[in-house]
Amino acid sequence: MMGLMLDANGKRLIRQGNYKDALEVLSMGEEAFSLCDSKVLELIDNVPILQINMVWCYFMLRDISSLSEAGKRLEMAREGLERAHGKNLLRLRLLQGGRFPELALHLRLELLEGVVAYHSGQFEKARVALTSAKAKFARLQVSDETLSAVMQMGFKEVNAKRALRMTNQDVGGAIDLLLEEKAKKRQKQMEDIQRRNEIWEQKQYGVTPLKKPVDLPRLDELVSIGFERELAAEALRRNENDSDKALDDLTKPETNSNLQDYIESKKRKKQKQDTNSEIERYVQMGFERSRVVAAVEGGGTPDEIMQRLMMPQSEAAANSSASASASASASHNVAGSDVENQDVNKKNDGGEGEGEGEGEGASSSSSSDSERDVEMEDEISADIASSDALADYDIEVNIEGEAISQYLAMLDSAPPQ
């Protein structure tokens, strides 16, 4: 997870042209990946691409002193790509439906190999690598005719150009790729929305005594046989998502009543917290606390509360006296009910529910580590959501093209070995 996050941050810094910081971040990412299972790493191309990006940073920084290290990284990157993509790119072709997303990446790899070979005095090796890179550069040039044909279907120039590069200039294949990517993006957005909704719902129910969220599929099963959703969720939470034990609590009158009392008490506490927060918000605006309390207890929308606060004090007091009296009576009833349920809540706060704070997901120090994990996952998810599966292969090769021409010219003018 840390390796993925550092890799994403490094790529972002490269896009910003901050190669020095990117190199430092990518180095930490390489170290983080080294702690992962090597068998898993052999199946993915994250590490080889990271290594190519590191050498690209050397190149853009004109760091000739790192030639030896760059050469080793490029060797590892080439071996890693062959393992991940298959010999002769067979696995990649199968995964990508015969498309050519790797051309730009391999162009950059061969350019860097040629640069390292040139500065190491291996001119013939450099020429072979640079000539191969030049051929790939030619294949990546998009004609105005094919670009116009794809754009006429309603696609943006940058997307049309990328699709044509990855489909070897095939207009029909490029359109199919763009439609496929659009469908995948829409599906991903729907899945993200569903997942966010599920996470939000789980947070409302709180965590089990062992800090686990409520199991939503098991909750759906209990709801499907007629139990109220919030009640069933609380039964699962108390019983570590054990459906049988939760069902026992729901079907026994005594424990079912206990669950209902606990939920109602929790709702009242939440309502009180919301009211206090609303009062503090108006007090921070400069209104007198007693007037704010009276206005909020009078009920209504935020605009109506603000209107009461803006009235002359005597008029506002007259308008809110009746509602304040009713509110006081209701508060008395709520207080009495809370006293009745005090023992119930104490029991839930102790053994079964592991505390009201945990039930609401509000326990502070004990949940700080899990909160940090969630934040990290959210950050990685955001990076993934903002990119796509082919982003690592989507390289503008203008700089590479200029460098290829420059080094080939230098080779032509170099004295024969």
C-alpha cells in the first residue's frame, strides 16, 4: 500500500516537472515494494515502470554521475516487464485485446538504454537501442486524417490521439477502445458511489467490540426476513456479526426491547449534539447565547432561526415563548426517559456494545490507527479514480523524439571505435 502511494506521488511530481523530489519519492517507493512478496511483484509491472521513471528523472536532471546505477535499474526494469507482460509481450496482447499500449513506454526504455550505453562508451549498443526507439517513435506519430476521423465521433483530441497510438493507427480500433474506456469509467464511478454509500452506512452503525464494521450482506439477510434495518445492524454489531446470535437477540422480546431502547437513546444523544453544535455556530456569529438557545428551541429552518435572532429582543421573546415552553416540557419527558434507560446504556457501554463512543464510531485514541489507514486508502483510491489502467503507458514522446535525434547525431559524429 505504501509503495503504491509513493509511486503515485512520484508520478504526479514528474508530471509537474519536479524531477528531484520525484526521484526521492520513487526511491522510497522502490524500497517499500522490496518488502512485498516477490512472487506477487513478478505478476505486475508497477516496479519496472517505477524503475524506468527513476532513470527518466536522472536523464531530465542530466545526472551523468548515476550512469552505473541507471544501467542496473534499466536491466531490472526490462527483466521485470518481460515477466509481467510475458515473452514477446504475449500476456499483454491477450489482456489488451491485441492493442499496443506499451510502445511509448518501451520507446522511453530504449532511449534511456541508448543514453546509458553512449555515455559508457558502448557506441554500437547505443546505436541499436536508439534506432529501435526511433522506429517506435515513427509508429507513434498520428496523422491528421486518422485523428480527424476519430474526433468526428465526438472524442477530444488528446483522447483520440492516445487511442490511435495504442491501436497502431487503426481508426475503428481506436473508437472501440475509447468506447470501452468510457464504459469502464462509468462502471467504476457507479461502484465508487456504491462503496462510499456502504462505508457511510457502516459508520452510522459503529463498530463491533473487536473494531469491525457491521457486515452489510448479513444485515441484508436479516432485513430480508422482516427485521428493521437499524435494529438488525445493532444486533449484528453487538454479536461480532454472528447472524445466529443476532437473530436470537432480535426474536427474544427482552433483548429486542433492549436494542430498541439503546437505539432511541443514541438518537436522542445525537440530536442533542446536533442542537448544541447549531447553537455554537450562531453564538460564534456574535449572538447572545440565551437568545440563540431560545431561537433554536423554537425550531424551524436555519433562515427562520436567523430571522428570530435578527428581531428586536422583546418581539423575539414573545414569538418564541410558547415554543420554548413546549420544548421545555418535551425536554423533561426526554430526561425522564433517559433516566429509565440509563442502566440499559451502561450495560451496552460495558460488555455487549463496547461503549457508546465505539457504537457511534467516535472513540478517539483507540481508533486513531484505523482512521489513519482509512485516510491512506482514501488517498490511494483518489489517485486511482483520477487515472486509468493505461495511464502508465500514456506518454507524450516529444522530448524523447528530440533526444533520439540528438544522440543519433552525436553517434554519427563520434570517431570510429
